[in-house]
Amino acid sequence: MDAAHLRNIAIIAHVDHGKTTLVDGLLKQSNIFRDPTAAGSLIMDSNDLERERGITILAKNTAIAYDGYKINVIDTPGHADFGGEVERVLNMADGCLLLVDAVEGPMPQTRTVLARALERGLRPIVVVNKIDRPAARVDEVIERVNDLFLELATDPAQLDFPLLYAIARDGRAGTEPTVAALAPDLRPLLDAIVREVPAPDVDAEGPAQLLIASLDYDSHRGRIAIGRVHRGRVQVGDQMVHLMPNGGASRFRVAALAVFDGLKRREVEEAGAGEIVAIAGFADAHIGATLTDPGAPEPLDAIEIEEPTLRLTFGVNTSPLSGREGHYHTSRQLRERLDRELETNLSLRVAPTEQPDVFAVSGRGELHLSILIETMRREGYEFQVSRPEVITREIDGAVQEPIEHLVIDTVEDAVGVVTELVGNRRARLLDMVNDGRGNVRLEYAIPTRGLIGLRNAFLTATKGNGVMASRLIGYEPWHGQIQSARSGALVASESGVALSHGLANAQERGVTFVEPGAATYEGMVVGQHPRQGDLVVNVCRAKKLTNMRASTKDISVQLTPSVQLSLEQALDFLADDELLEVTPAGWRLRKRLLTADDRAKARKQAQTRG
């Protein structure tokens, strides 16, 4: 395919604005499936975690043919925590499709990714999706999109963007903001992509040059480098130089070459400038490295990734139950797995600590780190993690912390409780807009550490009637102490199996996290105490056997169902003196110091130092 008939476009949108659903429609209508109705939904979200959570985590490539043109489509994540995935693939695109919900409008992540796309000079196309929703406010959303472009555009030409409307779920698009005026398919959108997105501006005759934007692995061919050919042509058998951003260089030969065709890769003998290709033969390929012709070893600009804002520690599991449920539990195996993650997860940072079997892992947010924990757990790893903490900077001798722009959409009745909730976390109100239909949008500047545990508390406080999103906007001087909303914990006093009688006694003092028959050990957190301070309980206690019964009610114990914390809730619950033990079978909360005597000594030493 010559460059004039190529179109490379990235689809960017906030979570749940219909991005992956729109890609489903494009794939089904491009005749790549024998039976489109049997293709299902969320076709590009092949990862189990993506399907379970309903979000896109990894950026993916596909391609469709339309009217003599080949359109390479890059599906990107919508959550701010996976912004690194977006930042590393934007260099492969010449245009971007900005998808905006007809009710929610532009959200924080929309702004962040759009700013990056416009900085790179990508030609934007705006699609207002879900115009059939009863609460759709198309005119207001378009006005906010215009304001966003006025603020972010780097070129006056970017303000003259084509505007379309769609119902991605039904595979319909059009140029008029009414459901009746939409075409029965997505042809108006495809026509706009062919017409508005420029062909790749490349040098087809120069020496070969390519920037690696993604990596994949094949059991037969090994590591596969994915990127767009910026210059020249790449052929099977060519020798190329692998240039690292730090200056390292090595030579390899192109063993196999493929281009994207629908959901598959089609092997070819050569590919020209502007095409997105997958190359095998580079065993040490790294994202951000440049593949060049040996005669012109010129590196391309490295991929810029925002620095992480949260940090926690990964360590070898030291609980009494260690080694029973996981396949990989040594420090060497843990370090090797984290190093492998660094090769593809550019937003992640891993550093050693003073303890040889504990590693500091930094990421873009709670969700970014929890997805890594869940992925490793499912792979058979066993480890323990600490409470997430914010990464601060020292600027001009003063400690500064990351600040996020928080946007909350909720109902009028929940404004009071939301204001109290975020106010206790040092949030500063920036704007409040009531749409006159009972919905309110609140915008805050809040420290990143104030977001830890906020999502679950927000959903509880608003009874599910609200959505929240945030993005990093900069650093400000330390805002002061944030009072923890968490009360004390119920801590097991003995090791053994949790019994109904012991749990019944524990439930008189708080909420329990374990069921009868669960393995417990001394120092394990088995519940939450309603008051401040921890309370030691014996959940392994059995009822004394006698031949006397006061009544039949003593025969059976009525227990309240235990609270099962999700992984994010467990991370939010952690205190500074606690750890989360993660295994393939699940997770357990525990104290860093397991015995009551050790914890008492630590408290006494802390008081003495204070």
C-alpha cells in the first residue's frame, strides 16, 4: 500500500465514552468477519482483566480497508492511570478521533490526551457519541469541546475540526445531531477519516528508520517490535541497527515482517514509509528505541512519558502461610517479573530498597498499580505490598506534592456529602455548575494522596449516583496532614482455622473479613473495629463442649456475612503498619509486626522518639 492511500488514526476518549464499542462497529462493517453478529462485543479487549472490568488497559492495533484506502486504527485506554499507553503510541498516528459522551462531555483524561495529540500536530476529528441518551445535551457538550480546543490548540488550523455524531452501540454515524438524521452505518465517519486525516508525511526513498512504540511476543519468533516506518522501506533479511535512547547500539537482521490486516497480522516481504509494521528478529528490542539502516544510524526523538505519582513496595511474602498457594515466591523471581514489566509498561518505575527482598514500585495511580498486582497474582506470583504513598518533590527547598484536577458529576442531593468528603482531603473548589435538571458538576484541585481511597467512599456516599475522574495538573507546596477516615482493625491473636463461635464474638466488636474455615494466623487483620485503635480477637476460639444446653439457639451460631474487599478496597484500607499479602488464591490483610509484643515494643519506641 503506497503512503497516499494510508491513514493512521488513534481513537482517544474517556472511560465509558464508547471508544471500544465504536472500534467494534468499524471492524464489523469492514467485512473482516464472515458472520459479524457472531463476533460479539469488546472485540479489541482480549485481555481477561479488560473484559472483567470493562475498560481498555493496553493500546492495540488493527486495520480496516475502505474504498481503496487502508486505515490503521490504534485503540487506546481511556483511564488516566494508563496514560503512558497513549503517550507511547501517538507517534504512530497522523490523526486522532476524539470521542465525547453526549451527556458527560470532555472529561479530564480527554483533555490530557488531546493536548498530547495536538502538540504532535495530529489532525483531530470530533465525534459526539450516545446522542440517543435521554439526558443528552449535545449543544452544551459541543460548546465545551470548542472551549477545550481554544485552550489546547497549537495551530489555528486545529480549530477547524470536522464534527460528527454517532450511536456507536448501533454502528451509526452522521453529520446532524439527531438520531433520525444518522446514516444506518458508519460510512460518514469513514469518509471523514479518509478526507480529513492526512496521508503520512514521510520520505519513501531515504534510508530505513522506525521508532519502536510497542512490543509483542510470539512463541516461535520471540520478541516482536511494533512501530511506524518513518522513512524508507523495510525488507525481510535487511540488517538494521537497534539504537537505545541511552546510546547503546546493536545489529540484528529482520527475520519476519508483518502488517496489520483486520485483527490479524499478514506477513509481507517489504513495507514502505508510513505503514505500521511488526518486525521479528530483534531479541533485545525496547520501546522507545530506533531501528535504522546501518548506513544512517540516526535516532528518532525518544518517547516522553509523565513521571509516576504513587509508590508502594513489593516484597517477598513473609507470613506464616507463605509458599502454600503461589508458584513464584522468591526475591529473584519477583525482581525478574518486575523487570519484564518495565519493558512494556513505560509509566512504571522499579527501584531497590534497603531490604534486599523488597522493591519500590511507582506508578501513575491506584488503578495502574492494582492492575499490575492482579496480573502477577493470576500468573502464580506470591508477594506482599504496602500502602500506596504519594511521591513528593523538593523544589526551591520546599516539599511539593502532586495536585490533581478532580471532576465529579453527581445529583443535587449528594452535593453536601460530596463537599464534606473531599473537603476533609484538602480539596479546593474550582467550579460548580448545575444543569437545571438535577445534575451538578463539581471541579476541585486536590492532592493526589487525597484520592487514595476516595473512589469507594464516593460511591458509598452518593449511593452510586455519580462519576469521578482526575488528571495530574502540577505540583504545589505540601497541603498539610490529611486526617485518616479509617478506624481500627480487628487483629487475630492466634493461628489456626476461623470458627463460627470465634467469629460470632468478633462480630460483636466490629465487621469481619473472613469466613468460617479460613486459615488465619497471629497478626492477620480479620475485620474492622468501629473505634480508633486496634483490637485483638481470637477468631479460632471454639465453644466449650458440655452436656448442658440452655436452649436450642446455642446449637447453631448465626453469623453476619463477612465483608469481601476488592483489591482496590484492600489497598485503600491499609494503614502504615500493615501489609497486603497477595497470592493466586486471593489476598489477606496483615500487620507488619505479627506478634502483639512486637507491636507494643514498636509503639513504645515511637513514643520515645516522639
